[in-house]
Amino acid sequence: MHRLRNLIIIAHIDSGKSTLSDRLLQATGTVSAAALASRSQFLDSNPIERERQITIKARAARMRWGDSTVTLIDCPGHHDFSRQVSQSARAVEGALLVVDASRGVQAQTLSSVELALEAGLELVPVINKIDLPTADVPAARHQIEQLVGLDASEAILTSAKSGLGVDTLLDAIVERLPPPQGCREAHLQALVFDSYYDQYRGVVLFVRIVNGTVCKGDSIRPMTRTHSDDGSVSEFIVDKVGFLQPDEVECDMLESGDIGFLTAAIKRTGDVPVGDTITHCGDKGAQEQLPGYEDTKAVVFCGLFPTDSGDLPAMRMALQKLQLEDASMVFEPDKSAAMGTGFRCGFLGLLHMSVTQQRLEEEFNLNLFASAPSVSYKILKEGETEWLDVSNPASIPDGKVKIMEPYAKVELICHSDHVGSLMELSQSRRGELQDQRYIGLDRVKLMYSLPLSELVTDFHDAVKSRSSGFGSMSYELEGMRPNRLRRMDVHIANSAVDGLSCVIHEDNAYAEGRFMVDKLKQVIPRQMFKVAIQAVIGGKVIASEQISAYRKDVTAKCYGGDASRKKKLLKKQAEGKKRMKMIGSVAIPQEAFLAILSRD
Ligand code: GDP
Ligand code: MG
């Protein structure tokens, strides 16, 4: 039997994770240098990923090194997708921790390291970009020891750019990482750590076989999600099994320790969710599923409206199609007095929201307008006994209504110098300190209970900027809590813009109202008439501003001459206009609906 090694790579964005993965594929002869050159970055295959330079979906690749078989899973770096990191971590025994030699250990690396350590993974530190003149290897080593708490004396030094150190790294992977445990003769238990939808074959599952074997023709079933949405029992016949190299290579059988893919005419990714355990149907099935399954939960919601109402059917089809491959995105029809008819959509976070919106526009040719994002509340109307879920603040009724909001348990790790600044930030966001302790000489861990609505805005950016980029943050949902919350509306030119409604705490009402009208005054362009902006709670104006009349002539700055420049500017203005929504007689830019997101 081959010696197996399974691992993930964790790194801060831009440390060279994808470049290094490509080098490993090349050094092991899995993919030729020519093929690599012709297809930029093998493991990042989604065009939006490439454009945004982030890895959204985890990808796997299997390679041979000596008499060992090494399988590498590349996982996303952004927090919205941290669930994928934890799922991938469950599928492997080891992790490479890639640190940029010129920048050292950065924010977010720490929370990924914690995920890896929680999953019991063996970590191999790698200091990359040693070719850079600004590389400081001793400093990077020191930080790995101080911040991450790993012995860095045996860190592998690499340049993914030149290929230096890559062979040494492969040797270290084989020598230092433990082989998978598991029993080939036991009943099948396969962990689904990722999946995607293929229009011809149905869902392609990426699996780690923990125990047993699986072959083409086997009858399989997911152990948690035993029934599909339509109520039918979820059982599938395996069409195909294989490995990723990183393209799919079919084989006869996957066995315990293997990482590979399988297809079984599964129609929706939600039918066999990521994190679930697959086993055989009938007596041959395992009794227990693998530990650690968690349901995904949308935490941020917004209304998406086609700018052309004729696109509504096309938008519904596009959302249905996207949901086949991304079961974490949810949607339902939505109607807004100001914005028209569209859909209320839920996402894992703001990045997930903007990536999805971009996909709808680029892959499905839709023009969309988004309302202000919000979390989901629970409300209790007067005289009623049942709490209702409300993810659209505009649909919270006026008058006596109790509101509960979601809280998150937030963990912040930072240098002791930044504790004061992060505490100030957390308190300004209604956070309650739960615990504070030193971990290591000058590293501090803060635990807060914080309203999710305060967290999903720019909290993460604020943590980073207040800690010189070194603070790291992770959170998990904690539950709902009642608070003195009120719906705040925004009136522009005396008409309510429901897409701008939000929920605020009574104690902060005036500050929130002031913030909102000031922000809107900055982003709404002057019109040909005076425009009043008002923040309103329960019919009472709590803050107002006025935009004075002005006629915008964008070409005024180009004194005569250059006609092409003039044309360009006019074209730009026309494009900008596409992103305007007419509310009554006022044109409001898309930006206004995102204004509430930038706080700090
Ligand atoms: P990722 O975000 O961690 O996947 O990082 P990428 O692999 O996309 O690399 C980010 C940038 O760093 C790219 O411009 C790479 O060309 C560059 N890069 C990666 N590794 C090295 C290295 O060893 N040396 C130098 N000089 N640049 C590198
Ligand atoms: Mg990458």
C-alpha cells in the first residue's frame, strides 16, 4: 500500500499559497510546467476567485512523491468561508502554515491555526518568499514562535517564485505528517468536505474516506440529511469515483485514508450537504456518523432587485441555478415599496453576498440593485404569543413590538499593545467582555458577546486597522437576546425608502440617526432641487440634513479641446447612472444602501 499523507495549506491571503501549491504539483510531476504556464493557478479555477485573488472553494490535488501519495487541499482564506476550512481540516492529518517572509505572521492566520489545532492537525511552518529583498526570515521565525506558539527552528524556507525549497518541503510533508488512521474493512464512513454542481453529472462530492471502501455501483446515503426537501428518502447509486490530480481521474475504488470525488446523480448540493457523512444503504451501512457536522446558517440578508422588472423571471432562474451549487445561499420573493419586486437573499457574510451578486450580474447578465444588508431578528407583536423571524427591518411593524437580535461569541487575539484600542472598539459596538487572558508573553485573547449586526459591518476591518494588521478575529453564533431595539426609517424628499430601514438600539438612536443622514448626504449627489434627508423612528424625526440644489456638469472641468476625454467622462457618468435608483424624483446611488456598513 502507498504511504498516504493528507494535508491542507493555511495562510494569509497573498502569502503565496496558490503559487506554492502549483509548485508542488510541478515538482511531483503531477502537472507540467508548460500546463501550469498556460493555465494560471491550477487550484483557483473559478473566474471570480481569480479576479478577486481569493480562494473561495476548496480544491484538492493528489500527487506522488517517492513511494508516498500526498493529497493537498487548498482552502479559502476569508472568514465568510472559514467553515470550509474547518470542514477541510476534518478531512486531513496535517497542515502547512505558510508565512510571507517579508510580512511575517498576519491577521487571520491565527484563527486558521486555531481551527487546525482544534482538529488535531500536525503543523509544518513554511516561510515563503525568501527571494524578496525585504524578506526577514529571523523575524518571521520569531513571530511564528511568539504568535503561533510553534517551534520555528525547523520551518521550511521556500520561494514559490523560483521553486527553491520545494523538494525539502515535500520531504518534510512525508516525514513529519502522520499517515491517516482508519479501517479498510469497517463499514463505509466518508466525510463530504466540499462539493460543486455540474449540469451534466449532478453534484460532484469531494470526500475523505475515513473507514471502509466505496466503488462504482454502490448504493449510498447521507447520514444526517436522510430526506430531500421534497420529502423523498435520499439514496443514490454511485456513478463514478476517482481522484483529483487536480483534474478528475476515474478509478475503481476509494478506500480508507483516500481523498477523492464521487458522483451519484445527486440533483442539489443541499441533498448531501458539506460536513455530512456518507455510508452504504442497508445492513452494510455504518451506525454512527462522523462527528462535527454543523448546519450552515445565512447570517446576512439583503433585498436584490432587478433594475429592469422584466428580468424578474430570469433572476428567479439564476438564483435557483446558483442554489443548486451553493446551498448556503437562501432566497425568497420580496416586495419593496421603494425598490420594486425582487428577492430577499441570505448569505454567510458580506463577502459571500458581494461574490454572489457579482456572479448574478456577470454569469447571468442581470443588473441588480441591493438594499441595505441586515441580520435576522425575531419579533413578537403585541397580543401575540409566537415570535416571528424577520430578516427585513422594513417589515417590522410600528408600535409595540418586542425584538430579539442574534449575538455572537467573538474571540479576538492581539498584541498586548492593542488591547485598549480593541476593547474600545468592542464596547462602542455594544460588546460585553466575557474573558481576557494572556496567551504567551505579549499576546492577549479577548472574548466578547457582541450583537451580530455590529459584527457583520466593518468590524473585522476595524479590528485589523486598530491592531496594525495583527489582530485576528473569529466568531460563532451564540443565540438570540431581547434588547430595546427600534426600527429606524429613512425619508428622502419626504418619502420613505424602505430599502434603507434598519434596526437600532434605543440608547444609540440619536447617534445612529445622525450617522445615517450625514453619510447619505455625502453619497447622494445633488439634484436639481433641494432634498431633505430624515431619520425617523416611530413617526418622529430624530435627525435631518439637506442637500442643496445643484446641476452637475461633469464636463465643466475639461476646458474645450479634448473631445475624446469629454466623451469618456460622459460615458462614465452614464454607466454610473445605471447604478442609480429613482426613489420618487430623487436618484439614489447603490452606494447609499451600503453606507451603514462603514462605521469606524
Ligand atoms: P495566495 O493568496 O496565498 O494564494 O497567494 P498567491 O499564490 O496568489 O501569491 C500572491 C502573490 O505573491 C502573487 O503575485 C505571487 O506571484 C507572489 N508570490 C508567491 N510566492 C512568491 C515567492 O516565493 N516570491 C515572490 N517574490 N513572490 C511570490
Ligand atoms: Mg490563492
